[in-house]
Amino acid sequence: MLTLQEIKQQPIPQHIAVIMDGNGRWAKEHGQQRLAGHQQGAHALREVMEGSIMLGVQYLTVYAFSIENWNRSQDEVLGLMQLFVHTCKEELPTLQKYGVCFHAIGNLSMLDNYCREAIQEVEEKTKHNTTLHFQVAISYGSRWEIVDAAKQIAKDVKDGKIALESIDEQLFSNYLQTKNIPDPDLLIRTSGEYRISNYLLWQIAYSELYFTDCYWPDFTKEKLFLAVENYQNRERRFGKTSEQIK
Ligand code: IPE
Ligand code: IPE
Ligand code: MG
């Protein structure tokens, strides 16, 4: 394992996306309720945020709650929403201290008012911060996002705001939740599952994928650094040959 200084001498991913999975199984292994796993997961998130800042990562986007997660028990959903709001309020001073700009992505219209208000408050108070752009995907689903973008584009064409001919990949990206955010360079998923679970499907077209068996609550800065070290050993070819990019 390299030191932080050594890692920083190699290209650092500009944008890291994370699927924070395995809280439930972590709790089960520790003989606790699922919610205890989610609480512990919030600590791991702090670790990854701090680690990202230490590395000089500019964008961090984490999957906190999927649209499909609304199908979980009422108790778990409520517990997660309360934890989310609590964490927003509790971590606001830390976000300010580090200069983190917070932004939520997802179908926020499905959230309760108190949740949306908590999000708006943190977004408003951190909007001028520039050290790290931190996106939390909540009530997020990539297919919903893409369909929603298609609808908005159709409406803008119908209303004469844009021409049909002007629709290209760049314009489409600008209608996604992640507009103005570069695509992830590295996607990390914890918990040993090898799937994407409806996360950033458009945006990860050329991301490097990193899977680890570690449950999310056990994820640390050091594990983040390992993932980045692994990323640095990849060759990103974007369709070209190895010889072409050398
Ligand atoms: C991830 O952990 C957090 C959310 C999906 C909200 P899980 O709750 O999915 O944990 P496992 O996958 O059941 O272990
Ligand atoms: C993905 O985890 C969503 C989040 C981490 C928030 P899930 O635990 O919901 O994913 P699946 O259902 O196992 O694919
Ligand atoms: Mg899971």
C-alpha cells in the first residue's frame, strides 16, 4: 500500500461515485437492528468525505437511498429519512469547516417536507463552498432521471425553446440531475455485490468500476486510498488502443 503522498503523485480521480451498500448485513453480523447499520454508515461517509478532501478529489457523489428503496418497510424508510435529516443538521458545521458544497440529486418530490427543507437549508448555506462538491443521491433512480430528462427536452422542443437538431449528448447531459458535474472517473461499490442498482447509468459510461467485499460501515479513508491506488493502475482507453494513448 502506498502512502497518501505517493498516491497524490499519480492522477487523482476528479469525481468519485460511491454505492454505500451493506449496512443491513453489517448490523446483522453485529447482532443489531438494520438502523444501527445505517447509523454506523453515516460515520463511514464522514471518513470518505475527509479522505476525498485529503486526496484532492473535487466531486464526490454517494448513493444514500434509491427510488427502489421506498419499497422497504415503513420503519426502515422512516428511520433512514430521520437519520438523513439528523446527519444534515449535525454535519453542517463540518461541511462549512472543510468548504464542502452540498447538493442533493434525485426525485425530491417524493420526500416529506421536513426532509426537503433540511436539504434546502444545507444547500443554501454551503452553496459558495468550493473545496469539494458533495452530491447525495436520495430517492434517486437513473432510469427515472433519464426519462425525466427526455420529458423536459420534449417539452422544450414543443415550446420552441430548443431545436430538435440541437439535441446531442452534451445537451442531454444538461437535463440530467448531474448537470454541471463531470462524469465519475471511479465508481466504488461496497458489500460484495457486483451490480449498479440503477445508479448513474448514463454518467458511468466510461467510469472505472471498483468492487470490494467490505460492508459500508467498515469502509475507511485507508480503503478509499486503496481504491484510488487500484484506479491509478488502470489504463483508460476510451475506445482507443493502448499504443494510441501512450
Ligand atoms: C445500504 O445498505 C443502504 C441503503 C440501501 C439505504 P443496505 O441497507 O442495502 O444493506 P444490505 O445490503 O441489506 O446489507
Ligand atoms: C443500492 O443498494 C442503493 C443504495 C446503496 C442506496 P441496495 O441494497 O438497495 O441495492 P440492491 O437492491 O441490493 O441492488
Ligand atoms: Mg443493500
